[in-house]
Amino acid sequence: MIGQQMTLRRVQKTYGAVWAVRETDLEIGKGEFVSIVGPSGSGKTTLLTMIAGFETPTAGSIMVGGQDVTMLAPNRRNIGMVFQKYALFPHMTVRQNIEFPLRMRRLAKGRGLAERVDAMLDLVQLGALQHRYPHQLSGGQQQRVAVARALVFDPPVILMDEPLGALDKKLREAMQFEIKRLQERIGATVIYVTHDQEEALTMSDRVAVMHKGRLEQIGTPNNLYANPDNAFVADFVGSVNFIPGTVCGTDHLHVAIKVGNALVQVRTPQGRQAYRYEEGAAVRVAARPEHIAIAPYRDRDALSLSGTIETMVFAGASRTALVRLHEVPELVLRADVPSSISSLPDRGSNVALSFSVDALRIFDAEGTA
Ligand SMILES: Nc1ncnc2c1ncn2[C@@H]1O[C@H](COP(=O)(O)OP(=O)(O)OP(=O)(O)O)[C@@H](O)[C@H]1O
Ligand SMILES: [Mg+2]
């Protein structure tokens, strides 16, 4: 079995006056693993349930494996789905729940069926509980039954709506690995909704970011992290500092930005953001914590800012400094301090902050975007 290609064309969904999903185009390749992230209410579940066929788009079309499935009933689409609310059959045991897709599709019987169900029970570590009913299970156990039921028939397309949300960290990581392994074995195309951005970044070929019903950006984890299209994506994927400033000069290589009475240089945006920032425009400079270097105050130069260390946060090997910016006193920046640095600045000490010019990004000021 191999995965199928999927194409969404101008798909949208409204509930009365609510835009659950705004006009969305999306192309997903065979066997691709795509995650969807976004705040609560951004339209992730709505998008998934339209692809699965449990909701009908208000407009637009959905193609799976070259077939227009927009109006096709869910059970006629060859899709394995894990629902956000599990949706187990309450009158069936764990084992019967997992068997159900195989029986319904007449994909196996007798010993063959039993073996496939046993394999899934192993995978989700529920063999011992196979004769219980859903109401006799914990949330995390129910969720694992839902995962097993979605995967047991080797579907070419798998949609998962926060499938591991109820699990503890250890079990979650084990299941991430199993899902990935199974997906690769089947070659299935997967759309995976998660609140956990680290999960999205580690598991996926591409990550899509949704916000207020709109698909803001889709790209490889690396691309989203390094080249976010807008401040929302920059902020949602990874950690970022926004430093407010005013454009005070630009050429084809650099934009110079005045921050307080200091200067910061940012590489002139390319591609989709290649419009010119005019002198006097209010902007935000986006700097990831690892793109800010801390040095003794006396080492500051024309292109550094300065601040006072307020806190050092130790997290195993890495350290993060919280630095109150002299140029913008209401702002506290997070800067990563490499573990190799020999003498750490003390709390309360003044430091120079310099930036990796090529890694900085520039966005419109807050409220103007
Ligand atoms: N049946 C419905 N009737 C009216 N509004 C709905 C319905 N289903 C969803 N919505 C609204 O559509 C928007 C998108 O909801 P959706 O469930 O897709 O969000 P989500 O991104 O999955 O959020 P979460 O992360 O909380 O699961 C929300 O504003 C929600 O209130
Ligand atoms: Mg949801």
C-alpha cells in the first residue's frame, strides 16, 4: 500500500457568521508527513474533518489520490482518522474497536485478523486491557485505542487530531516513534494536528501554521524556523524576541534600524517580503535567543545594544539569560548563553548584546500588520 496525494483547492468552511476555515489551498505529496499547528480555535480540526468527510466544505474541492472526494461519505474514503475526542464505540471492547475497520472493510478474517489486531495491541501497549470497554479506560488509554483503530487497516491516508495529547512524556515519545515507523512502513500520507510544536518539528516533513482559520505558512521545519513569513509564525514556531525600532536607512543589502538611540542591522528581506522598508517606518526586529550573543559591556560597538542581566535560567547544558534592554527599558530579551562560555556574567551586570545579522528578521510593528 502506498500513500496518496492530496489537494485542497480554495476550501473554506463557515458556521453561520464564524469563519472556521478561510479559503485554503494545500498540496500534500504521496507519503508525506505534514503537521498542522496553531492556537485553539484556528480551524485545525475543521480542516481535518472536511478531509475525512465528516464536514462538508462551504466551498472548494478536496482531491485524494486523484479522485474528487468533496461530497463522498467518510466510509467511502480510505482514510484512517484519530479524532480529537477519540470517538470510540462505547459498546465494543478495546479489541472489538480495533477489529472494526478490518471487519467493515472485509480486509481480514480468522487468524489473519487476530494477528493484525494483536500487533496493534502490542504497538499501543494495551494487550492486557483488550477486553475492557472504553468507559473502563483512562483518557490516555482511550486515546491509544483510537490510534490503533486508525492504523490497523494500513490506510493510505491517516489523519490524526492531537493523537497523543493525553499521554505522559515518555509514552508520548515512544508512540511518536511507533507512528513514524508505521507510517514509513505503509508509506502513508499523514496529516497530524498537534499543540506540541516540538512534536511537529521533529516528526514532520512539513509543518503548516494556522491562525484564525487561515493557513499562514507551510514549510519544512527548518524553513519555517529560519524564514517565517510573518511575526505570528515567527512567534508560534520556536522562541523569539521582538525588538521595536524605526527604519533609518536601507540599501539592497541591509536595513538599518534605530532602537532607542542605538542601531541594529538586518539583512534586507528577500522573496515574499522583498518590499522596501521606508525610512521612518515602525518595525519589529525578530531575534531568536540563539542569535543574540552576550559580551562584556566594554566590548560593545556601533551595532550592539546593551542591557542588564536580570536572571540566568539553567536548563541542563544550556543557559538562557534574561536581559533588560537599556535602549527599550520595558523589554526583557531572552538570549542563549553557550555552555562553552567560561565566565558567566553575574546577575545585575551590564552587558553588550550583538546579533547574527543574517539570522535576524524584520516585521511590521505590532498592530500595523
Ligand atoms: N459545529 C460548529 N458550529 C459553530 N462553530 C464551530 C463549529 N465547529 C467549530 N466551530 C468554530 O470554528 C472555529 C475553528 O474550530 P476548530 O475546532 O477547527 O479549531 P481547532 O484549531 O481544532 O482548535 P483546538 O486546538 O481547540 O482543537 C472555532 O472558532 C470554533 O468555535
Ligand atoms: Mg481541534
